Amino acid sequence: MNIVRSNDATRFENAASCVAYEYDTQTSDINIARIEINGRYPVEGSVVNTEVTELVYVESGSGLASVEGETHSIQKGDVISISKEERSSWEGSMTLIIACSPAWTPEQHTTVS
């Protein structure tokens, strides 16, 4: 068992509109982050994870999720599944909990037009 306390999360500012708190789960099988979106992320284009499947839970707020060109309204309590290589973007004011399997790393995360 491994417990990661909230004050042990690492804060990253991916953009002015996106702040992430990553929790080190000590395994390469799965990890989790809390993402605060205020505006659009990425500012232009989409992001792609080349190695992971993302399971996204909307903890609070609402907005838009665009995956592979399809845009959907999302709100607190919704769950979105994003497969590896799918293009996605977010817009709104919301907090997302994102679990990634295998564990997310910065090297396999890229922004595309």
C-alpha cells in the first residue's frame, strides 16, 4: 500500500489556464493528478498522450471537453475516457481528477495543431 498525501503532490503550471497537482504513486502501472482548468487548455490545438489511457472525473465545475474533434458539455460528476493517441482539449472552469494507465510521464505528452 502507498498513501500519497495532498501536501506531497507536485504542482505544475502547464499554462496560465491549467495547473496540475501530480501524485507520485510509486508505480509505473497507474498514476493520478488533479487538474484545475480556467479557460482553454491547451490555448491552441490539442494535446495527445502517446502511451496512456486517461480516465477523467469532473470533480467540480463545468465546461467543454473536445476529443477527436467532437465537443461535449461536461459537468461535475461526469467521467470521460480518452484512449492513447486521441487528441483532446478542455475549456471552462473545472477541476478534473485524471488517472492514467500506464503512468503518465511528460515525455509522452505533446501539443498538436
